[in-house]
Amino acid sequence: MAAGATFDNVVEMVTYHVTGANVGEFSESQQPLTIPHLALFMKVKNCYFTKEFPTWTGVGITSLFTPGLIVEIKCTAVIDH
């Protein structure tokens, strides 16, 4: 990671997950949004964050700017010097 940080230095993580839903097709009877890759994402995340987990906010979105991407991750780390 940048500036000598490790995953143990991460204190906050925000992830944006593509749901594949089309907002224009919303109706009262629509099923709740699902994130098909979320279970796999959590399994991989748990491999890297092995100590105390950072706070984590996961957001379901309809798309990312770059076509084909399914997740965007933003982490904030604190390094004591």
C-alpha cells in the first residue's frame, strides 16, 4: 500500500458495488437490490483484513464510470510516525 501503510492501518473502507439493476425500471413490486458478488467480496476482504476490521460502508449502485467494473474500493489509513 502507499506510504508504507498495510491493511492493518486501514480505519475506514467504502465500497461501491454494481447491482445490475436499472433505476428506470423501478416499480412497487420490484425485489430488493442484490449484489451477486458480495459473498465472494467479503471472503477476499476477510483474507486481507485479518485483525480488527475497519469501519465499512457498502453501497449498491447501478454502474461505475468504467464499463465492466463491478466494485470500487476507497480506503483511509492512519500511520503513526
